[in-house]
Amino acid sequence: MKTLIIALLFIAIPPQKSQEQCKKLIQLGVDALNRQEYTKSLEILIDVQAIASSNGWQEELFFALNNIGANYYQLSDYGEALNHYLQAYDVAVNYLNDQKEMVVLNNVGILYFNDENYEEAKTYFLKAFQIASKTNETDKIGLYAVNLGLTLNLLGDLDKAHEYLEMTQNHVSDKDLQLQAQYAIAENLYLKTNYNESADVLTHIISDLKAHRLFEHVSGSFLLLSQISLKNNDLIAALDYALKAKNNYTSIESSIDIFDQLSDIKYRLNEFSEARTYKDSVLFFKDSLFKKIREDQFESSRVKFDIKRYENEIIEEQIKLKQERKTFYVILIAIALMILTSLWSLKTYSTKAKQKRIISERNQKIKMLELENELETNNRKLTSKALNTASRNELLQEIIQTISSYPDLLNNTNLKKLVQQLKKHLNDHSGWQDFLFHFEKANYGFLKALKEKHPSLNTNDIRFICYLYMDLSTKEIASIFNITADACRKRKQRVAKKMDLQDTSKIYDYLSGF
């Protein structure tokens, strides 16, 4: 009966998603986007958009819209991407903060940059950069400065581009972004006809670009070096760099530039047959790029169709749910008393169980407190005993020193005998076993673990370690062992070395880990 009631409740009143669940759904949508599962990603994010919008959850709505825009951007549907980015921008400006605003401004800038509308791209990158500067977001300042530099390079405003790119040196901590900034600086120097400086930067960063798997930039660096060599009329070097660019991973767009460069070099070398072959490759890659664009457009149309179908299914499902609710409301009224009775029984049972649990937990706490008190008492006794031994030894040392200061000690047999007896008491370790017994009782398992981990330790070492574990000072331990404080410190160093510890100040922490 209880199962039936719960089932009816779930059917009649679908559970509402919480903000935390919305955030998890957004992450699922982003993960699907990264796997290029655009339809699945959009379905999830459109659900989040509807839920966040109906509940007034502005941050979740922002992330849903921004990532829907990212889906369409990757599908090369820039119009749809821009539409969702601008909706996200409105939410950020009206309800959220500057950080969200600059993120979406940068996304719009990237959109225009890839659409080769560099003036618009510059406008949005500059707005994002200004907000980052105002809020002192160091990493974001660096990122937006790189984007501005790349855009201004293409617009021909080379001095301003170099100014922004140089700014990244103090605002970028991410190594990948630093390398991209260096590449952009090299490109800027090339466009300024500072060929030698550009070549120096490129040769300096190529190995790092490879190490960080920035293969597109590796290929671009070799292509720039080839173009620089061509400007210097060094056709052999230009050909070598161009071939290196070809042999690295590149996009279709980069391949067009590389094969065009190779065709130009071969033509200048009077190798016309190979020049034509490379020119044919340029045409092939242009066809491939056109085909890819068409495929992206087709995929975008297909995804839009699937999303429209999904939205229609949601509407039909909502209508069906409304009809089912009417039927089940009648049944729910009939079983309302049964639910109340069940809840009352459940509450009574839960209260009793809770009381039992509280009693059990309190009993356990009492036992734990008793054990802790017993352990603390034993440790206090051990420390007290060790300190008494240290005090006794200090007193014996003072007595021996006082007696030894008498000038007629060598001629006084009784005094010499007394000094010998005192020294014997000073070196008496007969109580060690008793101390060891009580130490092991108070710190069960410590000595066993110590011996297993460091079998090379002798009895004196173990005794010394016990006092260290009790956190006695160097002076107190020195008194117990009847040695100087300096000798005590040296012994501590030897023990640390046996335990493979370089820093003696770490011994107590290391022993506490046992």
C-alpha cells in the first residue's frame, strides 16, 4: 500500500528540480558539448533554461544560454550562437556581476573573430579587457590582451597590438597562454618587417610549443619562419621550414597556407611540376574546407530539427501529464487518510529509533571520553616520571660539580668514592624496562610500528625516540641521558638519519603519524 501511494504521488506531482540539480545538468550539458554530442547537450541545456527561467535562477539561466551559444558556435551557426550569447549578456548585465559580463563579451568577440569581422571582435574584446582591468582579474586581463593583440595584428594596428601583447608578460600565469602570446608577438614583429627579431622569438618557443602540444602553433611558427626566409631570399631554408610546417598537425585552413607557401617556393626554384602539385593540394584543401562548412551547416540544421522535435515532445508530455493529474487527484483524495496514518506511524517509529540512536551515541561518547581520560592520565604520568628523572639527573650533576670543585678532592678518598657513587646513580637505567612497559600501555602499537619500519634502530635510539614522541625539550632529554645539549642535538640528527629524515624538526610530526 505504501509503495502504491508513493508511486501515485510521483506520477501525479512530478518532483521539482533544485538549483543544485540544475548545476549538475549544466555540467552534463557541457560534458556532452565537449564530446561533440550537440543534440544531447542542447536538449539538457534547453531543459535547464526552462527550469531556471520559471524559477528566476539567473546564474543557472546565464550558464544555460551561454553554453547553448557555445553549441551553435561549434556548429558554425554564428547567427544562432550570437542570439544566445546576447541573451546571456542581458542576464549578466541585469542580474549578475561584471565577471559574467566579461565572459560573454569575450565569447561574442571570438564569434566575430572567427567570422573575420575583426572590427566588431575588437570592440567586444576591448569591453571585456576594460572590465577585467577594473575588477583586477589578472588572468582574464592576460587572456583578453592576447585576443586584442591577435585582432589588432589582423587589423594592421601593429603598435597597439604589440602594446597589448607585451602586457601579457605580467598578467598571464598559464604557460599555454604565455606561449600563444609569444607566438602573437612573433607574428606582430613579422608584420612590422622586423624579421630577425620575429625569427628569434619563434626559434625560442618552438620546443615549448611542442612540449605543451600546441601543434597548430608549432606548424604556424614553421610557416612564419619559412615566410621570413623567403623575405631574406633564402629559398632552401624557406623550403625546409615549410616542409616542417607540413609535417606537423594542422587544420584545413593552415594546410591551405602551407601548401600555397610550398607552391610559391617550388615555383621560385623553377621546380614547376612540384609547384603545380602543391597548388593542386591547395585547391583540394579549399574544397575540403568548403565541404566541412557545408557539413557543419547541415549538422546545425539537423540539430535544430531534433531540438524542435524534442520541444514538441515536451509540450505533448506536459499535456499528457495534466490529463493524468486530473485522474489521480481523485484517487489521492480517497487515500489521503491512509497516507496521514502511515506518516503518523512512520513518525512514531522514527522518533523511537532516533531516541535509541541518541542514547547509543551518548554511551559511545562516554566510553570514548573515559578512554581518552585514561590515555591522558597515563601520558601525564609518563611525562612526569621522565621530568622527575631529568630533574634528578640535573640535581646529581650539580652535586657532582659542587663536590668536584673542592681542591682537596684528589686527596680525599671519601669524597672520591661519593662522586663515583653519584655518577653510578646518574648512569643507572634500571627503570627503563618499567618505563617501556608503561609507555607501550599508554601508546599501544607505537613501538611495534617503529621497530617494523626502522629495524636498524638500537635500544638507546628507541629510548631517545620515546622521549622525543613525548615532546620533551632538548635540555630535558639531555639531562635524562646525562649528556650535553649539543650531544643531544647530534644524537637527534643521527636518529633522524637512521629514519631517512633530512630535517630534524620533522621528527615529531613523523612519529605522530604512527
